[in-house]
Amino acid sequence: MQFTDTAIRSFLAPSKGQSYFWDGKLRGFGVRVSDKGTRTFLVLIGSGRRQTLGRYPVLTLADARTEAKRLLAEKTLGKIRPTHTAFDDAKADFLKECAQRTKPRTLRDYTRLLNRHYKFGRKNVAAIATQDIAKILKKLSHVPSERHHAYTAARAFFRFCVREHVIETNPIDRIEVLPPNSSREHVLEPVDLAKALKLALADSSPFTTILSLLILTGQRRSEIAALQWEWINRSEGTITLPPEITKNKREHTFPIGKFGLSIIDSIPRRNIPYLFPAARMVSEDTTVFNGWGKPKAAFDKIIKIPHWRLHDLRRTLRTEWAKLRISKEIAERYINHISGENSGVNAIYDRYKYMPEMREAVELWEQHLQTLLAQG
């Protein structure tokens, strides 16, 4: 709202603490209302740094606005620089900017990585040293992919802080984390695959349910974790992934068999769109499951398969389908790979969906998995 004397007098005092109101005409100009009803003009001159101008009505609205304009002009000219910016405040500003310029998936990844690995709280961003970040990344040496993602998120955050003059130098500049080897070859042996599926089916947690569906469908973990009830067509026996969550940005419809549908039927249906909500206490703000680390580590202690990751299940399905003599074209279409016959001119002119062929492959795969489970 645009501040007026009437508007300022109408601001309600909170029952506890203080509330902030911001002027819609002059960005960064605000009023703080305490639980005692006092109203104080302030101006935001840095991330997490608010400068008090004076109490209303001793200081008039006109005079406060004039002083706020002067201070904000000095901030723009670089004459005012924050002496203390809390990490959490700078992080909030960074993620707010990311929401405007990055893809939703990038925003989710940055949010998860910064919240999970960089717990600096109210510590001054300028006081975060290279050694602090190196120590965090060293703890992730056993998970090189996660370490690289954590490094990338921190690098983007601190570059933002330099750009916004929150800090003068970037503490991560002297750290180099090489990306993990992207050419992975690990495939689970049939006995390990059966063991993983058996253990997953014996549990009902979101992680193990997702794990079961990854084994059965070979889709990407982010796609299965983001599943919504409306994407599942039970009468047709299909799941349709919208383009905004697929890697190639194409809508992907694939069949799911009776085995897979039985797993979906075991998931509690709540008044939210997601099969796997992130929060224990669901609400309108609930997002999709993203807490992979702890449940994966707990699962690893039981299954004891060395150096495996969830993406190996996708590679395992593709390999096992080849052993079952399922054609490469059908397998690639099912896991939504754009390659070979599914790419280029062929993809443009061949509009046939190959649904019957994929359904036949799924039925063969589910029978194969049932046989593996029966063999123990």
C-alpha cells in the first residue's frame, strides 16, 4: 500500500513481537509496529539491515519519506554498505531472485542444498571463511555427486552476495570441486535388484515406495517423487508426466502394470495433489518429497550394495530389458530417452506412441521381477 497518515494509524499491533509494513510507492521504506502499538519509520539499506528513522507521529510521514529517499540514494551510489548481513537473510534474498530468473527445479535444488548443508543461521556472511565451506564439502566426499551440487549452489549464492555488495570477496573462489564422473556404468545384479525390491515392498515409507516404483518403471527419481494423483489414469493403466518435470521437456505417457498399480494403491490418499508430499504435516504449502539422504543411508545399511545410487535402477531396467529381448526402440521410448529412432526427423514424423508395445514390455518386466522375488 502507499503510506498515508490514515493508513499508518490503522496498522494493527501484533499480540507479540513486531510487524513490518512496506510502502508501495518507495521501495525499502517501511513502518515497524510493536506489540505496544508504537510505530517507527525505517528504511532497508541492506539485506537484513534496517535503519531506524524515528517514531511516528513525532517524525512526520513527509519528513520520514524525504530521509528515506536520501538514504536509499546513498545506498544506490554505494555510499552505504551493510556492516552485518545474516546468512539466512542473504539466502532468502538469493532464493527470491532465483525464483524470478531460474527454472523451478533449479530453485528447489538450491533451496534444498543451502538449507541442508550450509546451516550458518544468523552468522555474518562476511565472516564465513573458505575453511568453513571446505569443511562442509569434505564431509560429502563419500557422495561426490551431492558434494558437487552443494558446491555449485554455494558458488551461485556467494557470487550473488558479491554482486549485491554484501561481501567484498568470494570465499569459495579458492575451492575447486571437480564434477563426478557422469559416465556411470553400475548395474545391479538380479539378486541385488530382488533384494532391494523385497526390502522396499516390506516397508511403507515414502522413500521405499518411491524406490519400488523406480525399479518397476525405470523413470527418473525426481519424476516419480513429483507424481500427482491426476497424472495417473487407472482405467487406461498409464501415467502421464507433464513437460515441466521431464528432463527433455516433453510430455511422457507410459504404461504401468498391475504390480505397479498395486504399489500406488497402497499409498494413503490425502487431500493434496501429491503422492509423496515432503512435509509430515501436510498443508497447502506442502511440496514434493526431496529428503533422499537419510532414508537412503538407512536403506544402505540393510541392503549393503557397494557404491550404488538410485539412478542405477534406471540403467538396470534398461539393461535387463535388453536381456529380455525387448527392442531398443521400445525401451528408449519407455524411459523417455531422446536418442536414435526417437530423435531428429524420426521423432517429428513418427507420431505413433507405441503404447501396446510398451505395455507388453511392462507386463514381461513385472513377471520377471515376480520371478526374481519368488527365487528369493
